[in-house]
Amino acid sequence: MKKNILSLAVIVAAFTFALPSQAQMKFGIKAGLNVDNVNLKNVNANLDSKNRTGFFAGVTADFTIPLAGLGADIAVLYDNKVIGLEENGAEANKTLHYIDIPVNVKYTIGLSSLASVYFAAGPQFSWNVGDRNWKPANINQDWELKKSEFSLNVGAGATVLKHVRIGYNFNIGLGKTAETTVIGTATNAVKGKLRNNTHQISLTYIF
């Protein structure tokens, strides 16, 4: 976790010093829905994943460079994710509670004085603030959730009336979300892994 916090501090500082003095900064509130897509590795062949819907909400700071179309944004979000698994017809769901800090570089194209579109990409740091142990009653797999995650955001959207922003984002997990108990024998032990990718639809109001 200390390594992630240090990396985040370096990225934020780099953005701050890279922005020219004429850069504009605005604040906003952001909320939306997410759909989790779980990838499984080294698990029972009968175990499958199910898409589940959650939500997120928080605050954001938006930096733009006049005329250049370039900018950045950083947000602090509470993220309520739900992952689902199925084994032989039995299903189990787990709600995950995260604090997310995405840091994205954006390129904006103005369509008119009232609307623009943007493309964004950047890293995201997430900390699990909920229960880290998952023992589904109807699935023969016990999972240990990771304390923190590192992922990559890729997205696009539109801003209308200069204050309302609608966006789509795909969050790509670059590490493990959880590990299951050992599969196999003591001499041939393998850890089952779960990695979470997330589709997000967001609505942001910029003050």
C-alpha cells in the first residue's frame, strides 16, 4: 500500500507541475453505475463468473489547458462493486467496498460553444475498505480479497452546457482482486485467481 500511495503522489505532483499557469481548474461531483466482469484462472472447471451491477460516487477535480484541448482529472470515489460466481447452478455474490483514486489524461474536442467530446486514459489506485474474506455458503471456494489494486482506465464521453458530463469508462484490472484456497496436492499447489474488469457509466456535474 505504501508503494501505491508513493506512486500516486508522484503522478499527482507530475500533473501539477506539468500544467501551465493558464490552466483552468474546476471541481465537480461524480456518480454512476458499474458492471463487473470477472476473469478466473486456475479454478474448478465448473466455476463460472456472472456480471453484476454496482455503483460509485465521489468528487472530482478537472484541469484543462485553454486552446490545446489537453487536460487531466483526478477523483476520489467510493466504489460499490458486486462480483458473482456460479458453480453447478448455485450462485454466490459478494459486495466489494473500495476507495478509488483515478488519475486520467484527457483530450477534448469542442463541437460548439455548448458541447464537446473527450477521450481519457490513466491509472487508478483502489483500496479495499470492506471485508477481505469471502466464504460462499453454496460454492466450494473460499476467497481472500487483496488490500489494494492497481488498474488502467480507458474511456470517452461528452460535456454539454459546460457543466454536465456523461462518460463511459472501461477499468482494466492489472493485478489480482482475490485468491482462493490452494488447489491440488501439497507437491503441486496452485492458487486460484480472480481479476475484476469493470464497465462504468458516469454522470458528472462540473461547478
